[in-house]
Amino acid sequence: MEEFERNEDFEKDEEGKAEEEYEKEEVKTEEEQKKEEALKEFKVVEQKPKKERKFLKFFALILIGALIGGGIGSLITSNYIKNSLPYYSTNINNNETQIVNISKVIELEQSQIIDVAERVSPAVVRISTTQVVSDLFFSYETSGLGSGYLISSDGEIVTNNHVVSDAKKITVTLSDGSEYDATIIGTDPSSDIALIKIDGKDLTYLSFGDSSTLKVGQSVIAIGNPYGLDHTVTTGVISALERSLTFDDGTTLVGVIQTDAAINPGNSGGPLLTLTGDVIGMNTSIQQSAQGIGFAISSSTIIKVISDIKLFGKVVWPFLGISGVSITDDIAKRNNLPTNKGVLIVSVYPGTSAANAGLKSYDIITKFDGNDVTSVQEITKYLRQHNVGDKVKIEIYRDNKKMELEIILMEKPSSIGYNSRYGINI
């Protein structure tokens, strides 16, 4: 019975325990439900931060990609700069830089200059002259020095007229040191060009380029013998085109090339060349009171002069037949002229183009062949663009009235010089 009673007590105990556990489960369930509800509320609140974190992660990925792309772009740009710019330098510290690459453009230009100097120098010659000078009491010899260049394999040489004018003896020295006596084939003082000749065979010579295609800023090379320093090479650019130069004797050079390539006494007659080695000018003068201002006669003028010398033994330039002065504001005011631009005719030479067309002293030329005229040099320039026999129209003021005349251009008489007492002959 005890065992039974014990069993009954056990059942009672078990039932009590079950009831307690049931109550605990109910409590637990209520607590769990509260926790689950609280957890749900927490999850609802937590959803937004998760989205924000996703956005931040996405933004971070974009930023990292941008940085990587920028780095790659910088590397590509760096390589481009190294290969494209004149030089690329990397800072070692605040005071030093290291050149790591030289521009291919500079290397190409340097190689072109070197190539031209090597190819052209054998055709550039030194010209030494002996002249006889007389004064009131004595006659004596003086020496002169200049440059020139071969234009044929048998020894034709182009130089300046002022290099060989009045020379008793002309000696040409080639780049190999050999010397030749030279003779004058023809000269043209009005363009300061001379053609001389030595007896040679299979000599290196130069070819002419087209000076009408030149551009301001274009690189050029000058070669000559300044102060007797044989085959000196200087470089520069074309500073200006179509300059006009008038010298003390009235000689006017038109269509002249201005360059900053160094030109000095002794360079006269030497070639001015392109980077391909073509002659586009002949060095002839400098501005003595300045630096870097030199002048060269254009190849188009040289070709015309040499051609005429070979064909006619002389140069045939059209000549208007007047002595004139360029009108300035001061001249216009002092003489009460109807215009402050043009050329005032001082005198007309008999038997010339101007005389035959009826031009008179004190006429004012304002237009030549449709071109406005502001100076004597401009008329000279326009004349050089025509040939003997051409007809041109000019506009003038006569007694304050405008007139138009037609002129048939004639050759310049040998008896007329380049200067007159009161003006320049054109």
C-alpha cells in the first residue's frame, strides 16, 4: 500500500509538476511572444539602416572604381606625355629634375639641320676679291670677302653684286680647300645679284626652292663665311616676308625675306635654306643697329635674274621713267597736296614709259595696276611683277583732279642711275 500510496503521491507530484510546467510554459510562451513581438518591432526599425549600409557599400564600390580608373588614366596620360612633349621630367626633389625622354620632333629637326649642313656645305664657297681703290693722290689695292654657292656641276656660282663689283681679281675656295680663279658672267646692281663662273667638273651644287610658299615662323638655315670663318652654320626662322630695302645709292630691293638667323659680314652671297636643303634666299644685308635682323633676296628674284643674264647677258627690268618721293603727312601739309598717300613725281625722264604716257612733274601716283600706292618701294615692287611691253593703268592726281592713264612699260636706259638729286628713280 505504501508503494501505491507512494505511487499516488508521485502521480500527485507529477500532476503538480505538470501544472507548474504548464503554467511556466504559458508564462514562457507569453514572454516569448513579447520577445518575438519586440524582435519584430526591432527588425522593422532595423530595416532602414541595412538599406543605408547597402547604399554605402555601393557608393564605396563606385569610389574605389573611380580611383582605380583615375590611376589607370594618369598612367596612360603620363605615357602619352613622355612620348609626345618636347621633354618629360620627374621631380627628384624640390631643386632637381631629371630628363627622361626627348621629343621626337626636336630630334627630327636636329637631324634635318645636321643633314642639310653635311649635304650643302660642299656647295657653299668662299669668295675673296682684290679691288683697286683710288683717291686724290694714290691708287691702292684692298681685299674683300664674301660667300656664294654653286648652282651647276660645271662651276656656276651665285653671289651678291656688292661682293664682286669692281673686283680686279676673284678667287673662289671650295670646302675641300681647292682654289679657282673666277670670272663674272653678269651682274644686276638693282637686285644685288651676280653670276660668276669657275672651271669645274662634277661639283656639288644646290637647287632652288619656291620662295612664294614660305611662311612666317618657318625654320631656316644660313651657311656662309662670316669674318672668314668658313662654312659657319646658323639657324633661325623667317621673321617677315615681302620687305623692301632702299640703300644710300637709291638701289631698292623688293620682296626681301627677313630672318633672325645670324648673318654677319662675310655671309653676303651665302644661301638661306629650308630644312630640306632647298635655296629659298641669298643672305645680303643686316640691320647694323639691331640684333637678329637680317635680310635675304628671295629665290624667285634670283631665278629671274640668273635666267635673264643667261638669255640676254643682262637683266631686263621694266622702268617707269620718273624720279619720285613717297608722300608723308608732313610733305602733304607743307605742299598743300590733295592726299597724304602716294608718290609725288619730281621729274620725268624723256623717252621713257612715263614721258610717252604724258606724266608730268608734280603729278601724284595713287594707284598702279589697281594696287594702292603709298611709297616708291611699292611701285618698284609692282614693276618687278611685270615684263617689258606690258600695259598697265595708273591713277594720278593732277591739279587736285583724279586722272587715269595707260602706260606701256619699257626697259630702263643704261644712262639712268638708281638715284637722283631729289628722289629715287623708278
